[in-house]
Amino acid sequence: MKKARVTFIPIDGTGVLHLDFHPGPFGDATEARKGDGVGFFSQNGELQGVTFDDVDAEQDHQVLEFDRYRVEVTVNRGKISKSVVPLESSGKAPRSSKKRTEDAA
């Protein structure tokens, strides 16, 4: 998976956080199965981007779960880290193929 571009512009300490894994354009948004946010997927189901609805700019931890992916974002003292884990069809992460990416914004 490509390195994500992070877009986060908090107003009054919170805001929408978007991760782009593809330059776009995106199609329709798909609500997360778990968590508050949406995902954008290619026609073959590959993750192209996600949007977390309300993220605290100083300290936060949120997870969005979709049919094929689990996306986690953590904010610690204003630094953002993220991980994307492909899920098996059962909805659980495979033990040996967990992929983790971290970036500071």
C-alpha cells in the first residue's frame, strides 16, 4: 500500500482527518462497519482513502473497520500515526500479514 497523504485541519481542537492512499478522484463514500467515518474504495475493493469524522488534535485514538480493512489513527501530542491492516473474510486481522505504516504530520 502506498504511503498515505494526511489532511488534518482542526478547528477549536478537533476536526476531520483524511488519509489518501490514491491521488483520486474518489467514488462514493462507504460508512465504516465500526467507528465514525467513511472509506473510499476502487471498483475491485482496494482502499483509496478514509475520513475520520472527529479527531482531537492533541490526543486521540480511533479505528475504522470495513469489510476488507481496519484503519487505525493515533494522535499523541499532535503527532499522527496510522496503521492499515487487511482483514480476512472473517473480519479478523491475519496474524502474519499485518502491515503497519507510521508517519508524523
